Amino acid sequence: MSIKSISVLGLGYIGLPTATILSDHFKVFGYDPVKEKIEKIKNGTLEIDEPGLKEVLDKALKEGRIEVTDRIHEADMYIICVGTPFNDDKSCDLMYIKDACHDILKVIKKGDTVVLESTSPPRTTEDVVKPILEKSGLKVSEDIYLAHSPERVIPGNILYELKNNHRVVGGVDAKSAEIVRDVYKTFVDAEVFTTDATTAEVCKLLENTFRDVNIALANEMLKICDTLGVNVWELIELANKHPRVNVHTPGPGVGGHCISVDPWFLVTADKENSKLIHQARDINDSMPKFTADKIRKIVDKGSKIAILGSSFKPNIDDFRESPITHLIALLKDDYNVAVYDPFKNDQILEFNELYDDIRPVVTGADLLVLGVNHGQFCFLDYKEIKKIMNKKNIFDTRNYIDREKVEALGFNYYLLGSGELE
């Protein structure tokens, strides 16, 4: 089956890079119902800071290989890349997926293919997407084709990983999987594996759950080490010298829209048999409070705390589910909290004390907290920082700051998980 045109629904962190890469091989329509987002993309203003994306997108727009619009456009294939937030009870909110499917109903025709890329609970493709599409009067597996292919990229390196990571395509039938596999092979330089739709859905959830459970082990060890007076960072470094051990990195929590969210989809799918996954989520969600409690041992209420970094991971502008924003919420009623993040994004981070410059954040501070290990924080001038702080306290939540260097300058250095603040 020949695919000549593709419509990508949802132009966010995954949809926009995906549409851009596909435009090297197909005529692409990038659809998002938010008119303001479409206008910004057309004007060259992107809401996501992804290396290399603006340049290749601008070129594709100029050459007419991609068209962005706030109206769904007829195509041969529709790729759904919308968000899947979770509700208060940790279940998945499928509203955006359903809306996208209803948009596709307006233009779908016999022979078309639909791909769900959005991370979703098991059987979403079969039990949610398929029935909506068949309201068109077209039968899935007979008149139209349907598959799930989860993205597996990391913010900050999306374009590279879209091309170089292995891909899993799960079809509701073999032909659907083959059609989508052949399209993805046009831009994926790694292998593209085929399976059924539900297995593909669970595969993505397992990948992120594996990391979440491993981080939970590291965080639980951090707490145990605090009780024992052991430095967890040294401990993990030594344990990882074993050829079959790979303990992940502990810290103030787990954020992002994948690792901190996807495991809940498995928990809600089978509560009885997901006790380990549930416990891991609880451990990782407890880390902002654990971190806040350590801070309370260093400085008194009313003190000024300067927090450096608030995105969910280093060197990106993604603040979704960031543990540092949860930490801020726990501290702001008792402390004067000021935050500096070089990747500030007002549309994501709702915190009105986020500064554009580090100096007003640090000035008069009683404690400097390294919240996120952004690369540029390697080059902080601690001699100058010392001059403008009120008290010379540093709390490193990432084992990132050179302890010997700052202690030589007269700072009191505290490390999360060092066993020194029990």
C-alpha cells in the first residue's frame, strides 16, 4: 500500500519532531487545534527547546514539505501524538486521544491507516480508538488499518533518537503492522519490530516502569543510608563495579511525563498484581518531602532559599511533573523561596518567583539548593556567590557540586544521601 501523505495530530514534544522528520519522505500536515500554537510555529517560535528542530522545521516549511494547520487535513495516514495526562485517582485521561479520533472521523476514507503513538493504558488501541474510528462506517482490518507505535525518545535528543532507536509497531492485525512498519522504516535507521497492539502498548509502559522501579531502589537505599550514616553515592558507585549490577541514580524525585506517569497505567490495569510498581511510585513520589525535611534541618523558617534548576531533568525546558516544583510547593509557605532555571518556560512552570538571572536569586540567601544538574551549573562562580549570600550553606541534591572546591571557599556543604543530616 502506497502512503503519500501523512497527517500528524498534536504538535507537542513528540508530534512536531515526528512531523518534521516524516516530511523528508512524505507530504506532511501537522495538525493542532490550538491556533496560537500554529501561529507560533509558522512564525518560527517554538514552545519546545529541542536542539536542531527549529532549523530543520523552518527548512521543511519553506520547501512546502510540511504544512501546519489548526484544521484536520485529509491524508493517507494519521498519526496521533497527543498528551495522555492522568486523573487524580492516577487513571489515564484519554480525552485528547478521543478528540483526535473524532477529528479523524471527519476526513478518513477507505484504505487509510491510523497510528496511535500516545503512551496509553493497555488495550486503548483496541477498546477506545478502534470503536470510534468504526463510527465512520469503515471496518478496521477490512477498510482501514490501525496500529500502535509508542515513541521511545528522550527530551533534548529527540531528533537523533527518532532516527536511531529501535521501534516497536503493534497492529490490530498483521497487515496494519506491516503498513506502519514500512512507513517508519523510511526514517528509522535502527530495527522496526512488529507485534500486536496491546503488546506494543505494554512494552512502552514496561520500559518506563523498569527505570522507575530501579530509581525507587536507589531512593530507598538513599533513605537507608541516611539512617546508617553511609554515603549512598559512594555506595552505588562501588556496587555498580559488579558486572551484573546497574543501580540507577537517586535524587529528590522522579519527574517528566513518562517515568512518573506511565507506571500508574499498569497499576490501574491490574492493581492486584502491580504491588511492586505501586510501591516504587510511592517511594519516588515521597522524595520531595524527604528532601524538604533535610532542608528544614539546615535552615530555620523564614530563611531565604535559592533553588537552582526546576525542570524535571538536566538541560531541557520540560517542567512536567518536576519533583523540584513539588519541593518548592512544600517549602514556600515557611521560607522565602527564589528559583533560577536557565531553561525557564512560563507556559509549563507555574511559579511566580522564577527569575531570569541568578544574582537576585542568590542575593541574601541563607541556603543554595542545587535542584537540577544543568550543565552550565558546572561553571558557577562560587567566589562571587559567596559574597552576596547571607549564610554560606549549599545543599546538593544531585551529587553534582565539587565539595572540596566550595568547602575550601568557606561554604557549609550538605549532600542529599550522604548520611550527614540524619
